[in-house]
Amino acid sequence: MKKHLKNPKALARNLRLRLGVIGCGAIGSRIARSVSKELKGIFTLSALYDIDLVRAKGLAATIRHPASVVSSIDDLIDHADVIVEAVNSTAAGTIVKKSLLAGKTVLAMSVGRLLEHATLFPLARKSSGKLLLPSGAVAGLDALKAASSAGITKLTLTSSKPPAGFSGNAYIIEKGIDLDALKKDTILFEGSVEDAVRYFPQNINVAAAVALAAGPYAVLRVRIMVSPSARCNSHEIFAEGPFGSITTRTDNTVCPDNPKTSYLAVLSGIQTLKGFAGNIRVGT
């Protein structure tokens, strides 16, 4: 015992949680750098993985105490206690499932992708690990969770982004919409949350987060708009029920590394990690 007490700093390092990041794009990179700086007292960045290993190695080279770059998702899960999923692809569900089966905690940034994998939520309840879902680029999920106890009778989400935020979207290309030719605010989509996340997987994680917070009995209607004059990504929620009504609006600065992502979404992921490791929880 005395031998350990002689070196408390070494002991503290050993108690830090190992954190691995899967997906080294805009969101994963910013979270990795945050972990290596302001969260270094809580986590140690243990491993990085990206389908593009050159990109993962490039990220590692920018970090003062670089993590190991591993060659597979399974390797990363073996090297981490907490996994950050930031791939925003169809692989998200598989990554979350493997992490939970291994008893690891996973922060899923691609919340919209998880709606396609209904079995993940029962699995999370049984796993010794935890499934962390950040609020992302939207405000008011705490109020929606509270309101769901009384029942939500009406729920809408209106999301608006500049044209650059929808570039390369397959749904827009299929519809023959010329984003550059639009001169006024235009509705691109209006419908269910399931269709919204299917057609706009890189734009509308907030819809999935809102739906999950409101609960299975609240029917969410989603409207997605493009605004040629906009300089930010905006999300407005309206909810109504026996509790009264809720209206929130969030105007987000776009992430400097990716115009399809709001900067607040990255900050939300970082704050979720802080909350997971801390003993104090503010809000519902």
C-alpha cells in the first residue's frame, strides 16, 4: 500500500478511463483533441480507428500524447473502456452493438442511425456498459423527457440549413433539386422521423434525439428546409400536451471542419462525456 502512495500521480493515471474514438472526421477529431487536453484528468486517449487509416494517423500526429492507431473496430474495443462512435455511416449500429456486447460504454454521435436498429436499446438495458446519446445541436430535450411523463399530444421539429449543409445528399439529387438555384427558403422534406433520418442521415441526428427524448407515444413530424440566406443551422421544436407547451429554437454555428455538422453537436458530445464521468448531474 505504501508503495502506491509514494506515487499518487501514477495511481491517478491508472484510474483514468481508456477512451477510443471510431471515426476521425470532424466530430471524432475534435472529441479526441478535447479528451487529450481538457478531459485528460478523466480519460486517457487510448486508441483511434478510421476506415481511412491515413486519416487516423494524421489525427494522432496532431495530439501531444498520441493514442495508438489500430487496424480494426474490434481492436479498438479491446483497447478502450469508453468508445466514441463518430462514423455517421451504416456501420454505426454494428459499432454500438459490439461495444455493448463487450460490456463497454459507448457514446453514439450518429443517433439517427440507431433508429434502424431497434434491438440496440433492449441490449443496452442488459449490458454492463452504457449507451450515451448526446442532445446534439438542439435544446430542450430535458423538458421533453419530463413532459413525456404526462404525454405529448403534438410534436414538431423544423430544421433549416444553408445550401452547403445539404451538398451531395442522395435524396436531393434524386429529386432533381438544384440547391444553387434556390433564391428563397424552401421545404425539402416533411414527414416522419424514420424517413427524415433515412433521407438525411448526415443532417438530422437531432430528429432522432428529439424522438427518443419524447418517448414512443409521441408522434414527431419533421420539416427540413434549405435557406439560401442562412449563415447557421437552426432547429425549432414545438411540443404540446397536458403539461402545457414548449417552444425552443437553436441557431447553431456550423462546425468549421464540416458544414453539415453544427459546432454545438461536437460540444454536446464532449459535455456528455464529462457528465458520464462526474458525480453531479444538472437537468432532467
